[in-house]
Amino acid sequence: MTLIIRKIAFVSFLALILCETIYGSAIPQSVLEISTEESTQSDNLLRKLVLEPSKEESTDTDTTDNFSKKLASSKSSKSKEKVDKKYYVSPDKANWFKAFLYCVSAGLELATVESEAETDLLNEVLDKDDIKEGWKEGYWLSGNSLAYPETLEFYWASTGQKIIYTNWGKDQPDNAGKKEFCIGVGLVGKKPAWNDYAPETELKYICQSPRPCC
């Protein structure tokens, strides 16, 4: 729990720096409108990620064992080509910064897609989630150019690695309005592909199993 809280604090600090770099000192409320309760209660965030939306909220008496069972039964997929990760689809929408925090708070990472095999794996998961046509129905990945808004060099926030493998849609990335710095995946022409979005855009998001620490 202490490690998760430290991660949240670090990522929140990073988000503030990135926002100030892009937007100046006045950070848009739509980007970082994260309540104290959301940023400090990891169990609630985990429940938010792995459960389908319901009319009644889960009670605070849920145990860690129950969360583990729900996580195991959430929408995920193992690679047929032995890709050593799982992808999890969020049941709700969030801006890019919140999506990053929610995944970390759940003990996961905002997703990376670094090969054709991982694209195939992700497509299987999106198909199970009944992905809808159109960029507006996309899902956040961790790729972004927030550190390099002028040159648009994209990196995976979850790993710090420069993005080499890509799966951009036609005419993407286009940096429309000179504010689209974050990568999402959407269905266009019946084929999932990447698009660049403004970070404050509300999308569903993909988390992945964490990498081994050593």
C-alpha cells in the first residue's frame, strides 16, 4: 500500500510538471480534476477499474481477496504467441492523466504496445469489449509526446522507452489544434489503429500487468 501511495504522489508531481510545460501555470481543471479520495484510496480505484459499472456502488467492506478474484475475472487476454503480459479494459472513461493514475493505483500500468504480437493481443481484448467505430470511442495507451510537444517525439510513459513500433491510423498523428500529445487506440474502417488525442479527452483506457521489478 505504501509503495502504491508513493507511486501516486510521484505521478501526480510528474503530471503537474507536464501540464505546466504545455499549458503554463494555469492548469486546466479538466486535466487534473482528481479528488483526494480518488488519489489516496487504492482499493476504491482497483474496484473502479476491474468491475463493470453497476447501479449500486461496492461497499468499503470488500476485502483484498475479493479484489483479487474480481481482477482475475475481468476482461483480459493472454497472448497466443507468449507475450508476457495481460491487458485490462476499464469500464469507464477518464482523461489521460487520470487513466495513468488509475492503472498505477490498481497495481497495473497504462498499456504499451510494442510489437505486432502485442497488437494482436490487444485487438483480441478490444473485440471482447465490443469496441465501437470512431476515434471518439477510443481507449488510452501510455504513449505520449508531452515531454517533446514541439518535435512530437513519442515515448511510453509506463516504461520511459521511445516508441519504435507504431500502428498509426491513416494520416495520424496529425496533432490537430497543436494540442494532441497522447496516444489512444480506436476502431476506424473496421481495424483498430492509433490516433493522437488531447490529454484532457475522456476515453476508456487499457491497463496492463506490471513488468517484473528485476
